[in-house]
Amino acid sequence: MARRPLPRILSSGSAHIARSRVMARSAADSATDVLHPLITITRGLRLLAGTGRQKWAATPKDRRGPALFLVAAVVAVVALVPYGPLLALISVMAVAGWKGRDRTPARTGPDDAELQRLRSLYEALVPYFSVPEDPSPLFAHGGEWDKAFDEYEFDADGRLTRLRVSYPPYFTDGEYSSRVRIEHLMHAKSGRGREYLFDWDEEGNVLVMSVLAPLPTGIAAQRFVTAPGETVLGFTDADAVRRTVPVLEGDATRDAPPVVWRTGARSTEPHLLAVGHPGSGTTSLLRSIALQALAHGDVVIVEGNGTGEYASLDGRTGVLAVECGLSGALSGLEWAANETERRLIAANRARQSGYAVPDDTKRPLWLLLDRPSAFAHLAVADGRPDPQDLLSVPLRHGRAANVTVVVAEQFETLDALSETVRTHTRARVVLGAASREELEAVLGAPPHTIPTPDIPTGRGYARLGAGPVLRLQVPATPDPYDDHTSDAHRRAVLDLLPDRHTPPDGSTAAANRTPEAGTEQAASAPHGPAPEPDPPAVHVQQKQSRQSTATIPTAVPAEG
């Protein structure tokens, strides 16, 4: 499907708008500095006028006449004295300037409540940052906390938002367990319910704790400005990545820092694994990836939940199959394995003959599996192979054949994933509430923040290969057929869906075959180097308990 060009205001106008805002802010600051004396005198004149009005209102009526006569006499005398009006004007301006000065006392330190918080945190850190052998300990009971806490900031509620701690050199900051104890202690003493970032400087013996602002949850599914082979998994902190993309959040357009996952022949992490608890947003992540993948490639979806979460993608252009049953999953993944082999053979023959790689091997093919472990016990009961075994070829050789595998699984059934899936999915995403141990087990490295227990849907962490652990907020991509979906999010997803594919005979059910027949037909297909499998029928179970069929195209390799 041809992509509509992005409006110029989204592609090139954001930089001009940002520069204009910076210039306007600089001009406003300069004008404030220049006009500060005038602003002070105006404020003083207003205060003097208010004081005079109060004095006049408090004067009894029988004394107002003599007061007016006295004022008039003073004005007449000033007018007759040489240089009287000029001196009077200078005196009034001086009094107004003195009256209108900023008399807010400058804050030189924390108040009593904030001071108590700092002392309490200092005393709590003494057992961890002190040893009896230290002759002049930096941390000691009843010691001076201002020597250890170099910088500190508080919010309006009196809670710490930033703290810079200097600790002694003999503290074992190179051990993960020691750092975790300090982070948990500071998190508990600084206030729960917020996400803290801990930056350890082992060379300078300095720890900086800062409160992270919550990631925006109002970014819905949309066309992101990316190159072919790039997929936006979500958005993170501004200082975590060196790139921004224009996004539409509500009715406003702004630049947001994305977490971009690169796939294809030159990708170092060609496959992805997303893990989370029920309701964490892994299905929304797969739906968002599918909508982005359909702009340049084809998609095969295997849903182990059987709830019809991907019914809106059924029959769309580029969606080869949406499988919800064991038979359909086996036939679809078997076709994907044969298609991967066919692409490798066709590309190898073309290179050996000195020709360009065929175009049908360049088009990306995406395999999206949502909870594939749900088919494991069904396969054992029916005496069939596990669908995960058919992912061996796409996972091992998918990068060279432009085949990408995305697997979403829950923590409860994470052990049911095969070793091949866990080994070759080096791009990892964890969504929802999870402990540090669970995060480290999936991501391979602990995050630098302490996750909060209550987080919105789609919030989590991402790590691409051996890169850093990044905070992540997945774009809101709900099921448009769900009754609880808002109208704005439903319209955003429906606008991204491709047109429905119409078979040549004009009917939506081109083949009225049962899943079992399609499976037997796929099982009898050849498995040689030049496979020509019959197109298997795909069974799709939607929420309305209806059945529809789709046909996976058969790719025939060129003769050598």
C-alpha cells in the first residue's frame, strides 16, 4: 500500500517552530531585564495608589475637606518653588521604586521539614557508608549531613527530587548487591510512588538520585517518520536517545524521543521477545508492530490466546494469515519455514549466477506470535509437533532472508518457551509491573531505575542486544473492535489498517476447507530445497464466534 506523504508541518516545520520558540523566549528574557526598573516603579505606584485609597476611605467625612485643602496647598507650594515639580517627580519615583522592590526573602537552605528529611536519610545511610576503622568518617551518627549531601532539590510537597551524595572510597560500589541496598533505602526514605534514577560515578565516589518524569501516555498509533527497516517500539526519556520524531499527541504536535528497533539484513537484533503479565500491553505492542510492518512487508499472525484480538487485521492487504488454532498455526509456521528456505536458495542462486537478488526475497516477512506456549499442551495431546519447533529456521536464518520473528509471552509461561526462541531473540521488552529479578532475567541487565508498582498499560523497559536498558511507553494501539476502546484510539487504529483484500472470485471465503484438511495438505508438501507447498487454509476465530478463511500465497522458486 502506498504511503501518504507526511504533511510538511510534521516533517520540516517542527525545527522552525522550536527555533522560533527559543528566539521568542530569549527576546522575552532580554525585555524583562531591560524593563525591570520600569516594572518595579509601576508596581510601587500601584501600591502607593492603593495605600492612598485606603487612607481616604478611612478618613471621616468631616475631615475630608481640610485634608483636600492641605493637599492643594502643598501642591501649590511645590509648583511655586524653583525646580519643585522636578524634585517632586524624582521623590515620587524613588518612593515608588522602594515600595515596589521585590521583598521576597531569598531562600538560603531547607526549611524545618526538609531539614528533617535530610537528617533522617543521612542517619539511615550511616551503617552502609561507614566502618569502625575510619578515623574521620564522612557518615557518622550525629555528624554533619551537609558534607555528604552536596546538592539537593525539593518539590512543592517537600519531597526530594534530586540529591547528590558523596560516599567514602572504600564503599563496594562495584558490587551489584551493595548498590541495590542503597537504592532501595533511598527510594524508601525519599517517598514511594515515583520512579527514581540512580547514576553511580564510581571514579568520583558520587551518587546522584533524581526523580524521573512519567512518560507520556497520550501518544496513539500513527505513521511515524522512520526509514524502511525501522520500527518504533515506543518512547523513552529525552536524554536516553539522540533522535526525535514528530508525533501527534491529542491535538498538538511535538517531538518525542523514540526507541527504534532496526531489522533486516544488517540488523544485529533481528528478532524480538516481549514479556509481561496479563494486561501489561504486550498484545498492543504486537498490534503496533503489525501496523508499522504492513507499510513495507507481509505479516503472519499466530494468536495463542484465541480471543480474537487481531480480528481487525483479518483479510487486510499484506496480512497473509491470522491463526488462532493449532492446525492453522502449524500450517502457517511450516509455510514460513519453507518460505525462508526458498528465499535463501533463490538469493544464493542469484548471487552465484551474478544476478541481482530477486525482489520477492527482499520484501520483509513478519511472524508475530502472541503466547505460542498455549499450543504446547494441545500439540502433546494430539501427538503433533510444537509450533515453536517450526521457528528454528526463521530464527536462525531470518536475518538473511528478511524474515523477522516477534514473540510475546507472559511471565507465568516463560519457561515454556523453547531454547531456540530465547537464544535468538536478543531484542527484549518487558511491560507491566515486574521485580528487579524478573527484569534482569529477561533483559540480561538490571535497569538504573526502581520501577513503581502501579504503572499504566504499555509502560516498561526495552533493551536492544547489548545496549542500555531504556524506559519504554508503547503507543496506545487497542483493539478497534473492543467496546471499551475510546473513539479517538479506535479511529487512529482504523486509519492505519490497509484496505481489505478481495479474492479474484469476489467472495471473502475463497476456500471452504476445514483446518484439518489444510493441515494434512501442508503436511504432504515437499520439504526439499525447492518447496512448492499448496496454499493451506487458515482458520480464524473472532469474537463473534464466526469462521473465515484466508489463503497464504505460494512462492515458487526460480529454476536454476
